[in-house]
Amino acid sequence: MKITFVKKILADGSPCKKCGEVADKLEKMGHMARIDETIIADERDSNSPGMLIAAKYNVERAPFFVIDKGEETPVIYTVFMKFLKEVLEQQTSEAEELKEIMKDNDLDFL
Amino acid sequence: MSETLNHVDINHKLQESSPQEILEYAISTYDSIAISFSGAEDIVLVDMASKIKAGVRVFCLDTGRLHGETYQLIEKARQQYDIQLEVLFPDANAVQKLVAEKGLYSFYTDNHQECCGIRKVAPLRKKLLTLDAWVTGQRKDQNPGTRAEIPVIQNDRIFARPGETLTKFNPLANWSSTEVWQYIRKNNVPYNPLHDQGFLSIGCEPCTKPVGPGQHEREGRWWWEEATKKECGLHVDHSKK
């Protein structure tokens, strides 16, 4: 299994805040060694490796993780807590999971 | 071809399709599918779907804070349409803990996200773990800032079961509010009477208010919160191409 962490650089050249927070959490939890590759999705360059992967798999947000198990289609995780729980088997609380989902997604239609 | 690419291809094919055609495709493709009904204008989906397939599955998220009018519409839909209507409730312990710690109106001082997380998203997530596909009433014109690009079919990576695919349909994505209301009137679809009182968007009672002429419908929801910029989207700078 290959895990690719895709981080974003914003159109103004600044790093994505959440990407930094996610990287810090992975480091603190001791999971960074599980990440095989980290690549950048630079909003200023649609041909940057991360932007190309995002376009290929129709991912509209970052950070995200690509889990390649050698099957035809890799699995994409856009919810960090879901990635932590399902791939890294890290225990997460429902409150944390819901907080991230609510913060990053437009669910106001519910 | 990958499942992801299939969603994109099918979305392109369905872009010119009517909501009824999209629903027909959805219902004929997936056995394990349900419609999310909020008790507002999305009742048009219930009306359309019930004409396509008897006994179609519909679920409502009862937060415990809905308007009386919304509960009445949900019940009317249950009685009028040949549907399997399931009303979902939040976890009582989670609600009790929230209220004990922060009171009944914590959303006015924090924000609505914690309360919505417990009362809506947690039961929704639990339900979606049992489905292969779901249907929402999202439209592009509801929020040009966050919904301008919503597809009619998408790969729902938020709520999918581990290692599996969940498909989300938004049959009304390309319809305007005017088209929704034309359908409601033409087909005598029952609707929430709050709409006649100036409510364009209807959610929980403490978090919804009528809007005035010229105001956007989203201004009637969580009006005390400053609209925050969504930072997590990926934006291509076309000027650099």
C-alpha cells in the first residue's frame, strides 16, 4: 500500500493552513513514517503534481490522501479523521470527526 | 474505467437531463438508495420519485428543533405518497451532553456546527453507512458561493463505507427556485406553509428566519454568523495558462 499526502499552496503563494495542521498532527501522532510521498497541489500551476492528481481523480479539496493498493483505482480520502481511522487505524472521537466534516463541507442543505 | 471517472462521465451525460430523468436513472441503477427530505422545497423530489417507483425510500432528519409546520409537512408526505418514510433521530446521550454543557441555544454563542453535527450529521452518517446512493435537493442557485459547481451525480467521499463507494445525486442542481415552484404549483405538491410567510430556506426553528425582498435565501439561516471563506477548495488559476 502506498500513501500519498497531497498538500496545497494557495493562489497567493501561501501554504494551506489545514494542510499544515494535518502534517503537524501526523507528526505528533507518529504517523509521518507511514506517508510514502508528499506532493504539492499548487493553485498557481495546474500542472503541479498535486493538481494533476486532483484533476485525474476529480478531487475538489485539499489536503487529501491517495491510497494505492495496486488495484485499478486508488481510494481517495478528503476527510482527515476518516483517513486516520480507516487507513492508519488511529482511534478518533465522533466529536472530532463531526467537527471536521461540518467545518470543511457544505451540509447546510440538510 | 474507474468508478471516479464514471461519476464524471455520467455527470456530463446527465447535465441536460430533467430532474425526473436523473431520478429515474438513480432509482433504476441503485436498489439501496434513499432520498433526503428536509421538509422544505425538496418535497418535489418525493413527488417525482414516488411517480417513478412505488415505495421509494425517503428519510428525514428530525433534529428535535424543527418548526411545527415542517413536522406537519413530513406527516402529510407520509400519508399522501407511496413511500417508505423513515424519520431519523439524533443520539439522545449526545444531545443531552450538549445541552447539559452548553444549554439549548449554544449555537448563538459558538456557531451552529456543533449542534448540527450532533443533531443532523451524526444520524445522517449512520444512515448513509447503510446505503449505496442518496439523493439531495441541493441546487446551484441556493448559494452561488459554495454550490455553483455542484454536479448532478458525485462520488460522496465523506460518508462512504470504508473501502466502498457512495453515490450522491443532486437532481435539482440545475433547476432554479422558480422552476421548483412552478413544479410545485403545476403538480399541486403540498408545501411547507412557512414559505408563504417569507421563509425561503427552512431548517431548525431557532436558526431560520424569513428574508426580505432582495435578500438571498441563505441570509435566513444562521444570520448571526459571519460568512466564512471556505479555504479547502482547489482553485485553478486560469490566468496563468
